[in-house]
Amino acid sequence: MVGTVTVGLDGSPESRAAAEWAAREAKLRGLPLKIVHVWEPAPDPMAQAPLLGAETRQDWTERSEMGAPAAEGWGSIPREAAEGIRLRHPGVEVSSEQLAGHPGEVLAQAADSAELLVLGSRGLGGIGGFVVGSVGLSAVARSARPVVLVRAGEQAADEHGMDPAGVPSAAAPFRPVVLGLDTDHPDDTLIAFAFDAAARRVTSLHVVHGWFPPPYYAYGMPANPPLYEALALTHSVALAEALRPWRQKFPDIEVVEECRYGSAAQVLLDASRAASLVVVGRRTRRGPLGAHIGHVTHAVLHHCAAPVAVVPHG
């Protein structure tokens, strides 16, 4: 069965930006695009959907005042979006579907038959980054497939470099793909996704790793520059070894390795400023409180300005 790029759409600006990104990704992958709208039956569904914007709430209200049932009124959202995307992205096969249930659960289930799931999140304006609502976090934590978060206002040109006139342009080469890698547990699924994303964009891959010394080095000991140099070398060697077989599989991809002392989340966020896509992992092990995302991925999701792909792995 051919997979799809599936995008959750509710008519808000953030979900529309996600749909445009998903259409571009579908074209890169040569896959069909499926637009999914989830209607949550509830007395006051607007209070139950953190990813919905004010414009969507107004649309719901206007349709209700006209006497149309909410589900029936919202049925036009995915159809209209599909028609627009077909016009703006010729060559991409587009379908739409309306489902009922809790959005986080339904979207995670919809991703089961997809190559990846794409969702939107509100941007923080001048501060940068995302506001990831409970629906988005739930889908990320539950999905067995990669989930990409795209902020409102994301444009195709944002993922590319400058044209000869110094203006960001979708006709210019893609910016690098950035991968955050834990050298203690380098996972093939995560690394393969990042290399594939860079290959499809014909761009470089920037692999970053942040590290702190073990507690017994960090506390109660005087500053020891040679010791820190030795630890830095150990981490750099581990990063190079984890990437060695992948460099051989993708010899045409320029790989930049960056191993820095400091918070893994901060190292990733610094690198993300020049990225077309940031790739992070999520362990699929379930704790006593259920599925979780992990503190590094959680921080990147909330503060990264570039689209973020969360790849689940063992």
C-alpha cells in the first residue's frame, strides 16, 4: 500500500501553513497528500481544541448562526483546502477526509497508514518558536510515525537560502537539515530519516550533539582544562563513529558534525536558526504515566523557529 503525507487541518492559519508544507513535502517524496479534519463531538467543541485559532472559532460561530450543524459546516474545510492545494501544487494527488473523535488520538491513528503526519502550531511572533497545544503534543506522543510541526506563517522561501540579490527565495538551494543526535543511543531510524530528508532537498546535513560532564566531574572538582578536552574528544569520536556507516550510504551528502559542551536543546536551537528542517527523536517506551516526548524534544518543539520532525524510535 502506498503511504501518504497526512496533514491535520482545522482552517486556522497554523494548520493552513502546515498543509502547504505537507504539499511541498509530498511532492519531494512523490507521495499523495491526505488532508484530515477531525470533528470532536462535544457541547462546546471550541473549548476542547487548543490548536484552533480565533478565525476558526468565528467560522464555527457564523455557520452555527446560519443554522448549519457544526459537523456539516466544517465538512467544507478539508474539501476547500484540497481544491486550493491542487491549484497551487500541480502534480500532487490530494484527498480529504473528515473524522470524528478526540483530535490527538484520531490524528495519531490517521498517521498509521502515512509516511508522516504534519500539524500546525502558533508562532510566538518576534520571540520565535511554537505554542504547541495539547492536541499537537498528544499526537506527537502517540504517533508511531514521524510527526512534523510547522508554525503559522511558515513560507517555502523560509527553508531556502538567498538568491543572487540577497533575498530569500524558494528557487535558491535548501538550507541544511539539522539532526540532534544522542551518541549514547544513536538510532538508525532517526539517522536514516535525517539523511533521507537532506538527500531529497539536495542539501547538507548538520549533526549536532550537546554534552555535559558526568556529575562526579562537574561537582566538587577544580577546573581541569585537559580533562574537558579529553571529554570533548571522546564525544566527538563517538559522533563520528555513529555517522561513519551513513556517510558511506549517502556519499553525496555533505555532513557537518558539531559536538559542543552545553545543553543538547540549546545546541539544537542555535543550529536551527539556519535550518530548513530540524530532526529530533522520541523514544517509544511508555512510562508509568503513559507516552512522553522527552525534555530535549519538548524544548525544541516549543522554541524552534524551523519546522521540526519528531521521529519515534525504540
